[in-house]
Amino acid sequence: MVTCYLRYEIDPYKKREFEHYARLWIPLVERFGGTHHGYFLPHEGASDIALALFAFDSLADYETYRKRVAEDVDCKAAFAYAERTRLYPAL
């Protein structure tokens, strides 16, 4: 099993946009064979950090997911929403 995580720094003025974006990706990951474990925010400390966790049975399945996501119209729309609202994973 391969578990991926993305770390986000959430603009406090864009919490609603982030929640919408997060809700877009859960069914998309699952549509392409992954298991989305949700978005996790710290209980204590900084409240502007979120982690997204999702898993695939194998690295090959994850690589297939990446290819399919790049071509899927709904995924492209989710990426475009993130671009418009400037929601990016933290590097």
C-alpha cells in the first residue's frame, strides 16, 4: 500500500474555499481506485495547516491515478478552482 499526503497552509480568509476544494477531491480519488482518508487539522497549535491523506494498493495504481487525473474533466475543474482561488499545497 502507498499512502500519499499533501500539506496545505490555509489562508484564514479562504477557509470556505478550501473546504469546497477538499470536498471535490475525496470522491475523485475514490473514483480512480484510491482511498481518501480525509483532511486532518491539528488539535493544538497552528490552525492554518491541513494534511490530506489518500492511499492506493500499489505504486503502479498510484501512477495510473496520476495519469487519469491529468486527463479527467472533473479533476481539471478542481485544479482550475484551486488556481482561481489560489489554494496550493505547501512546499
